[in-house]
Amino acid sequence: MLKDLLTPQDCAKCRFCCSFKKRSLWELYVLSTSEMENLRKKYPEVQFKYVKRNNCAGYIADMENNYKTDDEEIPCPFNKNGCILGDDKPFECAVWPFSAMSMYQ
């Protein structure tokens, strides 16, 4: 979607959109169980944790213990000089910088 506006190389240089301060972890995309299991198989080094947000429940990348300070900004574990997910990218990531709300049951 954003490829019409930015090249993948431009995105890789910035890395801002896929990084979070500790106080902004609520913005992490919430994955369904099947999305999380698919990513866990391909990327076993990434840890996930179950969260409930209002009527939405699912899994997020567990980044909370990676912070040295509350003001530090840490990239998503799938951001390695650009997103490594390719076709596995969750919908919420694909439409960034727009925010999407999804509900899993």
C-alpha cells in the first residue's frame, strides 16, 4: 500500500514507524492465535505475550523487558533494517501509519 509513496529502501533508512517507547507498547499490533503461531514457527527467537485490550484479545511481541530506560525507542523484533515479514506481515502493519482495530474471539 505504501509502496506507491515510499520505496522499500526509503523505509529501511527510517525505521521510525516500527519502533516503540515503553509507554507506547499499547500501539503494538495484536495478532490472532494463528498469526502468532505462524510467526513463532518462522521466527522462534521472538517472544510473544497474551494481552486483553477492551474487547480485543490476542498476542503481541514481548518487548517490555528489552528497555534500559522508559524513554528509549526500540524497533519491532521483525524490523531488521526494514521489515523481514514480507507476505507474513499482519494487516495492521501493512496499513501503517494508519491504525486499525480488529477483534478476535
